[in-house]
Amino acid sequence: MKFPDFFASGDPVVSFELFPPQSDLGLAKLEERLPKLIALQPSFLTVTYGALGTTRDRTLQVVSKIRNIFGKDVAHHLTCVGSTREEIAQLLHDIRKENIENIVALRGDPPQGETEFKPHQGGYRYGNELVEQVRKFGGFGIAVAGYPEKHIEAPDWETDLKHLKRKVDAGADLVITQLFYDNRFFYEFVERCRAVGIKKPIVPGLLPILNAEQIKRITRICGSSIPTELLHKLTQAGDDQGKVHEIGIRHTVAQAQDLLAHGVAGIHFYVLNQYFHIAEIMEQIQPALARISHT
């Protein structure tokens, strides 16, 4: 199934995002967890793309296993980083051969240690150019990224939304958002998108907190914020990882339940290749999903 098909019924669509581990051990652990993650019944999974590292080939390896061994719908992430247009075209052929029907098309981040994105020689500078190539190639559903607290590189909201609309107009079927911890940002973002004519489904992306220092680092990098009350709870928990997990799961469940109550098209969970936390979250939000799906 392609992205538009998942959202045709109007029922909320739950999806998981994974990443391809760099080590053989990490890959083996992920492969062990895949059956349990799939058993939680997400509508589809997505797998990120390490454009400049060894994980770029493993993305295709992981998505192929999910699709062809487990029979689950999956999307291959693709970025502009480190690739010419011809190399992207070849990769699209390789993805097609593995029966993959969906692409998450992203500009990508600057390489580690660099602050400015520089296009690869013969490659693309902007995400909408990549979306256009994927759309012309044909046969793929396409998702792009949106930023509820504004892209960190955008000087203002007008510029950020202009870039997003270009991606949608180039052929995107779906917008999946960057992580956020205050739903108010998401609701305001959707209003802004609708006001500029973006009509495609907008799916909130949620990252459960499993480690306080990790989440502080991630939010700094991507320009998201941590609500004062949540940060206070995490600070009080200190090095008590059990308490941090409890706080993180409780907050994500509350976010998800509120989003579902507001009629979101779906929820995309960044699961970080873990199982225990997303299993607990799915169990707790299942009643809300069931209520909505039967109305």
C-alpha cells in the first residue's frame, strides 16, 4: 500500500520509525525485535537513511526484510546528502526491486561537524527537488518532514512554510512532523499549514523519553523544546532511569491520547529500535484507538 491508501478510511494511522544500526550486533538485535514490533500492529514502518555512512546500504537491507520476510508495509528514507541525481535514480530502482512502495524524502542534515548544508556536486540543494525526482520516477507514495516549532535553519515561519508547500506541491502525499513535547505547537502548526493551502494529512511525530540527557541533546540539535514542567520532572528523577522511563512513557501516552481526541490523521512514533516502551504506550492508547476506529 502507498501512503494515501493508509489514510483513505479516516481512521488514525499508527506508524513506527526505526534506524539501521551501524554494527552487526545492533543489526542482529533489531532483527530479533522486528517480530515483536510488527506484532504491535503499526500500519507501516519507516527506516532512516545514513547517507554518508555504512548504514545507507543497511537501510535497504532492513526495509527489504520488513517487506519481503515479514510482509509488512515499510517506507525507505531518502536524502539529498552525498548523492548525485543519477545515484538517487539508481537507488530508486534498487528500492523498487525490493517491493517497497513508499519513500520518506528529506533534504537531510549537514554532515557531523558542519553547520551549513552544501549540496553534493550533481545533487540537490532542496527537498522539493528530491520529491520531484521521486514523483517523476513514479510508483511511490511520498512523505516529507514538517516542523511544529519551525525548522532550525528557517529565519521565520513564512520561509519555513514556503519550503514545506514547495515539497507538497512537488508531489508529497503526507507530512510527518519533527518531534515535539507540547501539543500546542502541533495544533498551531497545522493551522499555519492549512492557511497557506497545505491540505495533505499531517501526522505528528512523537519520541518517547528514555534518557534525559539524550533528549536534551536531540532537542538542541533539532530546535525542539522541552516544557518547563516536564524538564523539572526529569531533573528531579536524576539518574533514576526507571523513573525517567516512567515519566517519558506517561508524557507520550498523554500526548497521544490528546492528539487522538483532536482527530489527528495518525501518530508516528520514533521508537529508537526499542520495544518495551512502545509496547506499553500502544497498550495504553489502544482504547482510544479502538473508540475512534469504531465511530
